[in-house]
Amino acid sequence: MCKNIQMKEERISTIEYIEFLKRTDLGSQYPKERFEERIAKLVDHVSISLVARNKDNQIVGVLFGLTDYAYWLYITDLGVDRDYLHQGIGTELIKTAHSLAGGKNDI
């Protein structure tokens, strides 16, 4: 993964996620109807919330996933800031989510 990028499991605020979406192509997948209200539900209720931040603590990657921690992991959101594409951030987010959900023996 890109140097100076820290990844960890953390909850982010609705505002942080909406600001991040503006720097990705991920936001276009969401219907605009009650957008902020629905994004708030998303960030509050997702099973796995992984965030990659640069040295300035700016969010540069996000993965949200739903899992039963026994059989399956469904990645609902995977986005990387346009300025950080092709640096392995998305791949690392997926690997970490897979491990958190149960790893290769269960998921």
C-alpha cells in the first residue's frame, strides 16, 4: 500500500463520508432522494467500516461491508480518492475486511 497511509477500522461521520464521496466516483451510485438522511443510516449501521487516511488525516479510502462473521462478507462501498487511485489502497481495504469478517477459513 501507499506510503504514509494508515488504515483502521473506525466509524466516520455522515459529513466526513459525504465530503469523501465528492473526491470519488462512488457517490454517483446513491439516489439523491433523502441523501444525507440515508447516508447517516449507512455510516451508523454497517458491520465493517474501514478507513484509510493520509499523513494529514484526510480520508483517502473507505470500505463498508456487511457480514455474518461466519460465512459471508458483502462489500457495499469501496472507494478511493481520485488522487490516490492505483496505489493498492482498495486492495488492502478488501484484504483487511476479509480478515476482520473471518478470513479464508470462514468467509
